[in-house]
Amino acid sequence: MALLEVDDLHVSFDTADGVVRAVRGVSFTVEPGQTLGIVGESGSGKSVATQSLTRLVAGAKITGSAMFDGLDLLHASQREMRRIRGRRIGMIFQDPLSSLHPCYTVGWQIIEMIRAHESVPRRRARQRAIELLDLVRIPNARARIDDFPHQFSGGMRQRVMIAMAMALNPALLIADEPTTALDVTVQAQVLKVMQDVQADTGTAIILITHDLGVIADVADEVVVMYAGQVMERARRREIFYQFHHPYTEGLLASLPGHGGTRDRLTPIPGNPPSLLAKLDPCPFVPRCPYVFDKCRREVPPLAPVHPDERHLSACWLEPDRALQFEWESSKFAQISSTAHR
Amino acid sequence: MTSEQTEAVASVDETLLHVEDVRKYFRVRGHAGSSRAEVRAVDGVTLDVRRGETLGLVGETGCGKSTLARCMTRLYDLTSGKIVFQDRDISRASRHDLRTVRREMQMIFQDPYGSLNPRRRVGSIIGDPFAIHRIGERKDRKGKVQELMQLVGLNPEHYNRFPAEFSGGQRQRIGVARALALRPRMIVCDEPVSALDVSIQAQVLNLLTDLQDEFHLTYLFITHDLSVVRHVSDRIAVMYLGKVVEVAPTDDIFNTTRHPYTKALLSALPVPDPDAADSRERIVLTGDLPSPINPPSGCRFHPRCPKAQEICSREEPPLVPVLGDHNNHVTACHFPMEVGESLTPGTVANSERVNEL
């Protein structure tokens, strides 16, 4: 049974410029012990969608349902949410410096976190905090537990955040761009720690990132988001090798060393749409090289791609397109070479 | 740039910018505000930028790559060393003397939001170089600016708009137009696409490639993104803690990696290819970057290096061709790596030992 089942999630914000519809009908499931990667560009709604699950977005109008362990997160009371956040659902954010309080020691912050949810004596909580810092490979944890955040490097702070998020053995860990602010060698360390902790504790992870390389490394299943909607959802290898949706194709093609030649990359033409505006039935219409009449008329459902029931794509192109795909025939590449400057 | 062009450049070997033993130290206060210390951001770098090439400069946060770039463009004064641009020593040049140099050497910055004044119109931002260097008549300026906007793929009719009305990718194009205004020979690009989404990043990288072909530009391309640097660079220089540890043509850096640090850096790069990600050797360096205030003795990488031996902590290795490499490929390492050599077995044990220190 799925650990988390999100169905038709909508999130919108009232702003001075109008209603921003940041998330427009997103559905996905997370299995226990699995890593779900959510990938998308800035403004695709990937962060808002997951933050609204913990109800941490202020001033948002949220509809839909998100069943977690028999409880609908979107309709739970604040009291219920407080018990779930931290204990059942851990969170890690992009910027480890601003997520830690600069005036308290790292140990104090982890201990406080444990004691907010469980009535354990301070000494036991401290012992647990040391074990957690060990778990995330903070060298010499027993001594470093009394250090302040500024005495840690960026990668170590992020590992502290992981330790804190894992303190109460949550069933689900939401990691929002956890390695984006880090260097590649440090990123490798942090991802390794996350994977090891997952193997140890069986925690499910939602990993939000814009980096397809990170996705290829650690995700079991992948959700590709664009303009607040899910464009494609499949297991990791299908997303990279048998993708169906033109947006997924465009994302992969624009990576250096993937599509394109040594000399030229293959970008997606145009810019992402404004979320204030009314979008085409498929939001990718203005940038899609495969667009045809039906795309402008009818909303494409997130439907299975033949013959794989677990591979879903929201696109009107023929369902078996994924199986015939080759790079040379990519429309993005053709457009890019003919429209050279 | 194609491989033939690369070879042509290499055979002419014409140096546009020569950096010799450049050092840049910053003074910092000690912990109690009493003792003085120095951050050795760049600590003895010698490097050539050749005419018409793209030299990629890679390294992690705090390795001194941006400081080096700012020394090259003389936005910083040097602590010591020499910088020669087009046969002219500019290491001690005055602000006034630098004016003519800056016409030929421009910069593009990382942050497309922070590097444009939000209260000025785009036309006047791009036209700034003309005004500062008093080039052309004021009345001709608008035409010139609109030409530039066209060149970088902006709509010339948006001349009177403010930066806030443009997206991140378009803002970076504004930065490129401004850098191009005076038709420089060299552009220093400091993380020009790091803040952009991949689909937009590809647009800007293509633009930079096209402009290079059209105006025979030389790029110094600073980035921490190895897949980007591999795509754009003819040669790559790898920095670690204020030092250049390896310089080589791009393919050699990836195929005949010599320095263990370069190897570790490359292996940490996430590749958007699940099969490759599953099968490759990954070297996870567990230590942290040491402080540039008090860098390790000898080779600066030795406390984290799986191959380190006693000599590495004692003697600093020179940056020279190793293991019969061509003059193009230089490495600063006592025990450079053979092709196909694996770093994995020693890595874990060694770095854990370091951690316990």
C-alpha cells in the first residue's frame, strides 16, 4: 500500500497581480522505502506542491487530498499536523544555514526537536543526537554536538539537517533541493548519507530537484512537473531512456553532453508560462515542436503509455511513441539546427 | 569551437593573457579580533589564456577561481605576481591606465538579478560602456544599443523596459550585450549560467558559442558545473585551495585524468544517465576543504588524497607534464594517476583517518 497518495492537488495564491495558480491538479504516490524524484524548472510548482502537504505555505488556497497513513494531510487540524510534522514527516530545505538557528548549538537544536515530540530525559535525547550525528558521518560527533552552526561547513550543516529530520524515524522525508547549494563533491557526500540512512531506516524520500543528474543517481520513480502540472511520471530508467512527453525530451536534450553536438546545445525554445495567465489545455503548447490541433482544444489526461501501466504521460502523442524514440529524430534537434540564429 | 580550430589555436599558441605566480591574500581579523590572519585566496597561480580559446576554470566554492578572475581583470589589486594582457604588463596599472584595457576585457556575472541596476532602463544599461568610454555621439547610441539587443536575441523594441520586466535568461542576455558593446577581445564569464534553468541555460550557452565564432572572442569560463565546462571549453584548468592542480585540453582532462583531485571531482559529477550512474566508480571524499588561512603544507590536497605519501606533506609538487604527457597537459602531483587506475580502495580508509584527527 502506498505511504502517501496525493490526488488532484491544487494550490493557488491571491496576489496583487491576480490569482497565481501554482499547482494545477497534481497526483502522485510514494511507496514505503522508495525515493520519488520530483523534477522541474523554477516556477514549475514542485516546491509549493510538497510544502503544501505539510501545510507550511502561508496564504495558500489548497484543494484535493493527500492520504498519509489514513489521514488526509490537507484537511487535518493544526494540532494533528503539528504531531505529524517532524515526527512522521521530516523535512530538509535547500539552504542549511538559514534553516539552523545561529544562536543555539547544533546539539541543542536536535535535542529540542526530539523533546518537542517525545518525553525523554535530556540526557537520553543528547545521546540520541550524538548517534544521529554519527549516522550522518559528522566526525567526532561527541565533541561537535556543542558547536554552533557557523562552525560547520555547508555540507556538514546539511548533514545536521538530515540528522534532525531523521531524529524521530519519520516514515517520509521531504528533501527540497537538499544539495543545490553545495559543491559536487559535497553533494556526493550528502546524497550518499541520505541513501545510507534510507537503507538503514526504510524511510521514503521525496526528493525535489532541478538537477536531472541527481535524479538519475538516486530516484526510484520520477515525476516531471511543468507549469504546476505533472507532465510525465515513470520509473527512473523509463524517464531517461523511454520518455514519452515532449517536455521531458526537451529537458534531456538541453543538457550539455546529452542531446545536441559538441558545438551546439538543443534548448527548449521560448520561456515557461506565467502562472497568472490562463494556459492552453496543455501548458507546453507554446514551446512544443510536436503540437497539433487537439493540443489546443482538449486537456491531455495523465494516461498510461503503452505497454507500461506504471508509465504515465499527459500528452496527446500516440502512446507507443516512447518505444520508437531516437535522438536523431528529435524535433528539438531538428528545430535547433534549422533555426540556427 | 571545432577540434580543427582548437588545434589551430594550439599550434599558433598565441598568448592573450599571461598570469605569472599571482597571489591574492585578504586580511582577516583573528577570532578575538586581535591576531591578524590572511586568507590565501589565490596562492601562486601561473596560467596562460590563448587567443580565441575558451579556457574553463573549475573548482569548488572557496578554491579561489572567482578571485583569480578578478585579479586577471584587475578588479582586485594583486598581492604579488604579474599579469600580462596583449604583451602589456597590467599588474600595477592605475585605474586610468586600466580604462583602455577594460575596453578589450569584459566580464559577465553570475547573478542576472544583482548585476543589473533595477531602476535603470535596459537601453541605458547596455549603452553604459559607450558613455563611460565616451564612444560615439549620444544620438547614435540608441541605434547601436538596439543592434546589440538584436545580436543577443532580445527584442530591440524593449529598449525602454526595466530589468524586472525580463526573465532570468533574458537578463543574462542583457549582461552579455553590455559586455559585447565595446567589442572586447576577451570576456571573463563568472558562472554565467549557474542561476538559469537547464532549458534556458542551453539558449545562453549557444548564444555565447555563436558570438565567439562571430567576433573571435576569447573566453575565460568560470563554473563549478563540470558538464557545462566540458561542453564549452577547449582547455580546462582545475583549482584547489588557491592553486592550479591540473591544466589540459578538455578531452585529456576527462580521458587521461592525472590529478587525484580532478579524478574525485569528475567522479562526483552527477550524470543524467541512470545506467552510467549505477556503474561508474564513485570517489566520495569525506573530509572537508581545509581553511585557506592556514593551508596544508606541501601538496594542499594531501590530507584528503588516497594516494598521499610522506613526500606530499613536505614538498609542493610543481605544475609540469607528467607520465610522458604533452606540454599541453600539466599536473601538480607527486604520484599522478595512470589511465584506468582506480582510486576507490584507499579512499574510505584514508579519509576516515583524516576525519578522526
